[in-house]
Amino acid sequence: MGKGTQMGFIARRGRGATVLTGAALGALTLAGCSSDSAEPAASGSDSGSDTATEAPAELTPVSVQLQWLTQAQFACYYAAADQGFYEEEGLEVEILPGAVDIVPIDVLTSGGADFAISWVPKVLGAIEQGAAVTNVAQIFERSGTMQVAFADSGIESAADLAGKSVGSWGYGNEWELIAGMQASGVTLGDLDGGSTVQQAFDMNAFIAGDIDAAQAMTYNEYAQVLETENPETGELYTADDLVVIDWNDEGTAMLQDAIWADSERLASDEAYAETTTAFIKGTIKGCVFAKDDPQAAADIVTAAGSTLGTSHQLWMANEVNKLIFPSTSGVGHINEDQWEQTVGLALETVNPEGATIITADPPETAYSNEYVDAALAELADEGVDTMGEGFEPIEVTLNPGGE
């Protein structure tokens, strides 16, 4: 199996005995979760058997390229490594952190990693340009993207963005915003006297009043506002001070964090195909662990190198759990209706330059439930709950600055 050229986080031992090798990851300070430059140990967890299984004498080395830096957005993978779930599946997994200048699908297709984590609309464009990759597990079932405004801004829906200063990260993160505005009759390139603003991967411009409605992730930038002092009250901002436009509610949500594999290797390399199922299985067990003990998951990510504050990291773990659980078909299964909505929006949504994400339907190889369904079947046999029907998020209190 190919190893990435970057240094990353590698699990070499069993549950609770992870070894960090290489650089422990760059810092993320008030940074967005989803950019890539050209694209667009808790007891009581039900994430595995009651006792750790004996790992094979020889493990298959596997590398996965993340879409962004080390943070609880990727708690499933770090928890799976830390708790020995990958090793139980015969894998030694190296987790490669992302960065602004790293495009996960490029790393995957160039052989720099065996798997990559990326948002579906970003990868659809890459597939149309020739990238032979397959979505083999849709880890996030819901979108975590929102547009945030202050309650006194007069903004309550996407239609109200007309004439306003609207923040957008770009780099392929803007498509839900564009789709939501387009569906409400607002054209991104002409906001009736308003303007679009290239937003940094933080909420500083929004808090300063330079942006009327800022792009945010439920698990990151939204929390950045809530852990900031309101100068008018001397207290932290609260949800009552804000209005959010949730693209899940607006009907323009697109699929986000998915596991991507090399299509040609899946078709020609039986060992790689088997490894794909094993990697998905271990990852899902990591997701279940993070659901059952978000504090432990947050601590694991921090130990892996993230410099996010303690309360911010826990907030992120908790919010990410909401994007995964409860699952309608089992964690990672790609629901056809959600796939079709994402593809439909990718075909219809027009950016200011008049371009859509894709111009034709993607090939059948763009996604497959073969490997994730095999993993889900094995997990069901092991008694792992991959649906999380009784999932209840915890209450997280954010501290100033997320500390």
C-alpha cells in the first residue's frame, strides 16, 4: 500500500497505546474546516467487542489524506487509530493532515495516499476532469455548512442576502451558499447593490461588522462567535444574538466528508478492495466510539496534535456527531436521494462566472456502496450499533476563546 510523502499520525499498537510518529500536525487557530486550495478511552463504548481482539502479526500499511488540519472534524479516524480499531482490522493507518495548499484527491490520484477525505461537490468536478476516484463511504450524512448573521441584521433567510455583504471562503466551499441564494432568486454576482466578500477562514471580519452574513461550519466557525465577548454586554455571544441559515433546511445541502478510493485499484487489486472494506469498518467503529464518548474523542484529537482549545474541541466533536448520527442507513452508506440531490445541484448551480460544478452526470464509478455495506454487515454481526437511533448530543459550554 502506498504511503504518503507527508509525515503523519500512525497507530502502531493496540487500544490506548498509540504511537505518534513524524510531525504531530500543524496548528489550527480559528481556521476553517474544509478548505483545499484547488478543490474547490472510554469504557462503555459500543464501538467494538468488549475485549480487544488479537491483531495480526503483520499489518497492512495504509495512508489517508485528510481535507484539513488535525481537529475533531476527523475524530472518527483518530479515535479508530488510538483505540486500535484499525489494527483489529489488520491495518497500520497513517493519517495525513491537510492544509490550504493540499488537495486530497490530487494526493490520492498521484499515489501519495491510499484514501482521501473530501467533500462530494469538490470531487465531482475533479472526476469530470479525469480523476478516477470512487466515494466508498459517506461518513457525514448531513451538511455542516451555514450562513451566520446577527439577529438585528434583518437577515432571516437566503432571500434576505440580497443587498448584503456576504462572506464566502471559495475553494469549492461556496456551492451550497450559491445554490441556496439561487433557489431564493438571489444571484451571487449581483446582490442588488450588495457585494460578496472573500472571507478568511475565521469570523473576525463578521464580528468586526465587515460582513453581514458569514460562512461558517456548525462545528467550528459558529462556535468561534459563541466563544467571543459581546462588547455591548461584556458576556459571550449567545445563539439568541445570531441568525443561522441552514442549507439542510433550505434544501440545498450537498454531501460533505466522504472516504474516496482509487477506482482503478478497486477494480484491479483484490487486496486493495479488501483493505477498503477494512478501513471503512475501522473508521465506523471510531465514529461510534466518538458518539459514545465525545470527550474522550476530543482528547484523542488534541493528543494527536490539534491546538484548538479544550471547550472548542469538545464542541466540534459533539457537532460532528450530529452530522453522522442518527444514521438512516448505517454510518457511511451512501443514500441515493442525497447523492442525487448533490449531483443535481452540481449540474444546476451557476457561479458568477456562469459555470456549474459539472456539466454532465458523473460516471457510475463515482460512488459505490459495495465496500461500506460489507463493512456494515460485519459490524452488525459483531453487535456494533451503526444506526445510533437513540443518539443524544451532549451539552457543551464554550469558554472564552474556546479554552
